[in-house]
Amino acid sequence: MRRLCALLFILSCAHVGASQDRIVRIGVLGIFHSQHLTIASSKDEDLVLSAGAQQLFLHSRSSCATAELTAANNLVVTRCGRAEFRAATLRAASRNQQATRFVLGIPGKINRRYDGILEVHAKNGEIVPIVAMDLEVAVASIVQAEAMPGTPLEALKAQATISRSYLVAGRGRHVDFDFCDLTHCQFLREPPDATSLAAQAAAATRGLVLAYNGQPIAAMFTRSCGGDTRTPAEIGLPSAGYPYYGVRCEICHQNPIRWSRQLTRADAALLLGRGEQGRLAIDRRLGWNAVPSNNFTAREHGREVILQGAGQGHGVGLCQRGARGMAELGSDFKTILDHYFPNTTLKSLSSN
């Protein structure tokens, strides 16, 4: 009997561990650096706000349908109707404390729907919302946000596998949460409709990740490589467990996206020789399309520097434009992944 109880205990712990592996903590709406946030229950679903022993129930058809959250130093002040409480952390979930649908808003700027469990705290006078969501919900949401319009299903399946691999192997990108919802990590927006191609791609590849030497890799992707993908070392980035390879992308090689930019010598000095960090520094200073890619030549022209380049993005890993072209020509997602990630294998998370 003792052995049976011990076995059941071990199995239950293993199940909990596996479940935790399928949860991703993503910081959302941080780009607004807001002191205020609204939270509302989704249609016909209850939402329970909890802070210690204090609870508040939200319902779309009740007098308390939307709660207002304000950062007061390092406390979160929650108000709805006459109810008000303060706490270091606020949690929002369903009545049984599981994931549910809800809507977050930055007053006067944006409202966005999520599916998961919400945790909110305040830091330096700013509200910090974090959504703990199922891995597959996150994958579908990222594919919907990152993919180009009109991308075929097989290319979306490749994107889903890449995005899932990144989420599994790249945790800890931020101090308070694993990932943000910006290009610093991966774009994340509202979960797509179940009938969308993005949701179909996530479902068709459920649990699949790219692996190198048996371990999932934090796989990277770029909008358009310009003809040849680059290695992280070429642009001053660490390889993070996978060496990457420069791969010829016939789609972009035959018809590259070309661009031209003019920079002052001072701005060019911030860019040249610094790889991706230099490009990001210039984009933060001049706008996110100031230097579209790392694939360029530079020449001086009077007091300015002329850049002539091709492609969009850092150029490492999966080329989204190339993957789309390969899918349109009949390649399946496994062929696409083999092309851009040589010496990798597909691994199922369930095999763990």
C-alpha cells in the first residue's frame, strides 16, 4: 500500500510538472508604461479577482462588469463600484481558479482579449500585467500576429513549430515574466478564431518543437533574408545552443526586397560594425524601419552615408518570405524546416 501511495504521489508530481511546462508567462501591454488598467470578464463568463483573502466577482451583465486597476507605488489598487482593495499582487481567473477569457484595456488606447490566468503587480508606479497561458494558445496567437497575410498553411505550420520551440527553450527573457508581447520576443495579440489558418497550424503541429542534439532550440525567424540567411555570429549574437548555418533562400535570392537609406555620419557610426545591436540602436533612435536589415553595403556621400540593402529583419533562421514561397511551390512544413535549420530534428513534447 505504501509503495502504491508513493507511486501515485510520484505520478501526480510528474503530471503537475508536465502541466507547468505547457504554461507560458507573457508580459502584455508593457509598451504603454501605463499607471491604469481595466479588466472585464468575457461574455457570459465569470471572472474572479483575488488578492489574499479579498475577492471580487466580475460578470458582463452585473453591476460590476469592469474593474479599474491603478498603480500606487508598488501596490495595485482595485476598484469596481463601491468595492476597493489594495494589494501587492492581483490575480484574475475563473471561478474554479482556472484559465478563462477576459479583456484588458489601457484607457483611451486599447482593449485586447486574452485566454489564461492574469497576474498584476505594480512596479515603480507602473502597472505590470502578466498572462499565464497555455503553450498552444500562445503559439496560435503568435502565428496570427507574426505571419504575413495570405501565407499558406504549410508555411504557417513551420512558423508554429518555430514559435513553439522558442517558447519552450527560450524562457526567462525578462525578470518578471518569461516573454513580452513585442518583437523583442515574439509578437502576441488576441487568440485567433478556431477556424483560422493560424489556429489550424498550431493544432496540426501540437507539441512539436525543433531539436538539436536532442534538445529543443530557441529557434529564430526573420521577415525576409535577402537571398541568404545569416548566422548569429555574423551579426554579433550568441548561437544559443544551435550553430545555425548560412542557407541559400532561392525565393529571396531570385527576387530580393531591396531598400536604400541615408544616414548622417554620426548615426552611421552607431550602426556600422555593431551588427544587430547597432541596427536596433538606430531603429530605436530613428524609427523601426530606419535600417530594415543587416544585409547592406555603405558608402560615403558628402556628409551622409548611403546604405543599399536587401531583406527585412536580422536574417537569422526561418525566412518567412522564403517559407511562404516554398509552400506555394508545394513544400510541406517539414521540408521547409529542414531547409532553414539543417541538422535539426522534430521532437514531440509528449515524448518527455
